[in-house]
Amino acid sequence: MVLVCGTMACAEITDSVATSDDGASGAALILRPVEFLGDTPCSNAPGAMRSYVATLTDHTDPTVVFTLPSSLPTPCSQGIRFDDIAAGHLYSVEIDGYELPATELGPEGWFDTAKETINYERLRSGSRHMQAKDGTLLSPRWVTECGATEETRIIPAASGTKQITSCDPLADLTPNAGTTAVVVTPQNSLGSLSCSSETENGFGVASFDLIPQNGLPSLLGVPCTKPAFSQVYTGDILAPGSIAEFFVNAYKEQGGTVTWGATCAALVVNGLTVDAACTPLSDEGSVQIDIKALLAQVDVKCSGDISSYDASLQSGDLTFNKAGIPCTNNLSFGPLAPGPVAALVTVRAGDQTALFSATCSGNVEPGRVAKTSCILN
């Protein structure tokens, strides 16, 4: 029988409990998604896993292998507990993963489409075969098994709860089912600002430019209005595993000069549409000294005699000094007002003797980290 948890202890772990009346004891098993998800995304994004069903099988007597009732569909962010199972028995658990949310599928016959009501008897049937609300029979997109071999069978203790491990990697049965895409919403960078059309005095963001950093086309003059505009980027240039980065320029007056800036970025996942996360808009920026690139100019590396460096940066009337920076680390200065900046960098040996120096220059832009170019002195 499959039950919905009704206790606080259960609610902290899962929405679903699968139980068996055979050999009931104080033994229990917990299946947590971290044991089987691997790099499969679990989120509400299109193409990601959203729910799963777990089915326990008893292999104790090889001549009489039998399957226990399946769990309810469960969000892939939550675990499932199998209660009242037989201590000392040998179990495996099969996992079926789905793109639909747990509330949108159930065992065959669970939802009456004509009456738009749930059939709770069917919902608790323990069937492994899933059906969508509209009656469509579903096949899992992802499958795996824990305790699949005789050597890795799961054996519950006489009392207490044992965590299920020894899970094989998830197999994606339709790996090209989803679209690889990144969604960028410039207004997600507003932070404490508002669109100028929503303020009494008109002070705020009038428009945006969206500037991808990986060869995708830019989008200029996007109005700051409701509902917020989102741009969907797709194509082979979005390589799975890469970071897609976008600069956002924001204007107080449409067609004027850039007032604020931000950066949006997302990890590209194969077959998944992901939302880019954005930093808040800022009217200041920063500058970074790439020490590895500087050392390469004199054909040396951070090792042996070279241990650290100092940097002194001039920005307007302000001077910033940093000393003893390990030569393994880049150095950033900020926040800084927009405009040209220059830093004097001195590279030192382990005994702090100055080996050489360079002048590193860059141009600070709102909301961005500017790279410097260095000239040896």
C-alpha cells in the first residue's frame, strides 16, 4: 500500500511512503535523490527531471522474486521511505524519472478527466504505470536501479532506517527530447531600481541592451516595461557544460549613454532550457589584473623565485594600494567609477626583491569587470 506521509518526521524527508505487509518489522529504507541523480538536472525548467517513482523488489528467495507496491510520484528534490519491510531480506529498487511535476501524474485511472477529480483508490494502487491528467500513458524518460546485483542488494537492519546506496547512473531514454536553450530577462537585473515608466518622477531604467559574450546576436533598445521581456537563445554555439555570459547595459534615457550595467550568466545543460542569473545593475564597475598573462610576457611562471606582487591603482583622485598578493591569484579593484584606470604592478621574489614592474591599464564600465592590458616598464 502507498500512503501520503502524515507525520512531521516523514514530512521532513519525503511526500511518499511505500509499505509492505510482508514480514513487517521496525525496518525501513530511505531513498534520497542525491544517490541517483548524478548530473541529471532536477528543477522546474523545461527538459529537467521533476518527479520520480520508486519500486522495491524482494530477491531474498531467488525462486520467488516479488515486487512491492510502487511509491507515489515524488518531487525529485525529495526522498522516499519504504516502511514495514522485512529485516535481513535482499532488496533492489527501480527508479523511473519524469519531466512532469509529481502533481501532474499518477497510476493509471488516478484522475477522472470528466469530473476533474482524483480517484484516491487508484492513486494508492501501488501501480508503477503512470498516466498524465489528460489520460496519456507515460513512459519514464530516465531509469536506473539501486542494488541491481547480488553483491549490491540492499539489506535492512532489524530496526532503524537504512539509506539506499549502490545506485547505477541514470539512463536517459530520450536524450534529445528537450531543447538546449538559455533564457535571459534583462529586468532580472533591476535590483533596487525600477522601470522609469513605473516611477512618479520618471527616474529609473528606460531601456536595456543585451550583449552576449559567445558570438550570439546582441539585442539593443529593449524597453523596460511590464510584462518583462525575455530573450531565448538556442543553437549549436551553446555548448553543454559551457558558461553563457551576457552583458546588460541599462539606460536612464532611451538612446542616451549607459547609466548602469550588469552581467547575466547560465550553465548550459544539454536538452534543458535554463534561466540566466543576473547581478544587480550598478553604476560602478571593477578592473582585474591577470597576473598569469603578465608573467607570460616575460616567459616566466608563478614558481621558483617569483612568489608575489604589489599593485597601486589610480582612479580619478583616488589611489588604491595592495601588497603581497600571491602570484597564483588575480587581483580585482572595485567598485570604481567608470572611466580609464591604470595600475603599477611590481613582481617580487620570495625575499621581496623587486624583479620587474609593468603598467596595467583598463577602462571601467558600469556593472562589468574590465580586463587590463599590461606594458612592461
